[in-house]
Amino acid sequence: MAEDNLRLGRDVIGDCVNDWAAARDGWQAAGERAGARLVWLQVVCSDAREHRHRVDTRASETPGLALPDWAAVTARDYHAWDRDGPTLDTAQRSLAECVEAALAACAP
């Protein structure tokens, strides 16, 4: 679906964990096939206490969708980040500051 939208000239944001290189490769391939400009932005929260608070207090916006708890988040098999691009650390930043930084990172 992302590739189809890219081919139509639309912007696509893949807001996901992307914890395996194979998943990242899929996004990369879709962008390349569509001839789209691809920007990698790794979003992290370097403050473990704040990260856990966010995980523990979030609510699903999709009825019936169970979100992972802190144990599931920390047990993920995360493959090290292997893409060029900026990293946005959301710790100690407001949502508005994070959005501003993300938009700046994606600007041509």
C-alpha cells in the first residue's frame, strides 16, 4: 500500500518499530521501486523511565488491539540500526518539539 501511494506522488510515513533489517529492507525496496525520495529517521527515547511510562500509560486507538507491555517491549529481538539518517531522541522533548525536529529532518 505504501508503494502504491508513493507511485501516486504521495508522501508516506512508516511509523513502526522496524526492529529487523529485513523490515527496513522492505521499506527501502518499496521506495526505490516507486522512485521516491527516502528519509530514514530513527526515533528513540533514551530515558528508560520515561520510555516505560509511555508504554505503560498508552491506550490503543483500535478496538480490540492489545498493545505490548513493557516486558514485551524489552524482550524484542532488536537488530541494531543500520541506516543513514538522523536520530531523534524524544526524551525531555514535547510532542511539538519532536514534530518540528522530524519535519526538519525530512525537509529536502
